[in-house]
Amino acid sequence: MNKKIFSIVSICAGIVMILGVLKVAPACHAMADGKFMKCHWMVQTEVMFSILLCALGLMNFFLSEETLKLAALIGCVISVLMILSSTTFIGTCANIEMACNAHTKPTVLIIAGIYCLYCIIVSISVFRKRT
């Protein structure tokens, strides 16, 4: 597996996640008193993890081919953290009809899940290629 392909996919996954949770499927708006619901903080962590994915992709451009397996494992861990932050760690609003439950959470789960599967496939293919 070419490390440049993995780098491009990592950067694209990060950008798609940022655009997804901020523009395409945004979470709930601020309350009338100016406070934010917990889904707002979930989106902030998703953006942070997405920036980490972009940084992982950029760093992988400059690292050697031997680091591809480690980068794929780190990408898998980041995507699992993305899934856990939207379901367990922070979560979304209690009302299932809110925008965060109807749009944002499925967007996170789909993008992070696909990227996690991609990282697992890359790790397996690199491991089989090297042995």
C-alpha cells in the first residue's frame, strides 16, 4: 500500500469530517441564555480529532514507508475515539429528535467507521506484505 494514498485518504477524511459536523450536519444551536448543549462540545472534539487525522496524513507524507503500519494504527485509534466521543464519552442531546441525534451523530459514525475499516485494511495489508 502506498503511503501517499493513505496520507491523502487521512487528510480527506479529516476535511470531510470537519465539513460534515460544522456545515452539512451541524449540531444543535446555542440555548437562549447563551449556553451550549453537550452536543456542541462533542462537535468540538470531533473537529479536534479531525485536525489530528489531517496532521497524521501530512506527517505521513514526510515519514518513511516503514511507518505506514503505525500511522494506520494511530488512525484507527483516532477514529475509534471519534466514535466513542459521539456515543459514550460526551454524547449528544437526550432528545432523539434534536439535530445532533438526527444528523450529526450518524455523520460521525459513518465517516469514522469507514475510516477505521480503511485503517484496519491498510494495517493488515502492510503486515502481510512485510512477512
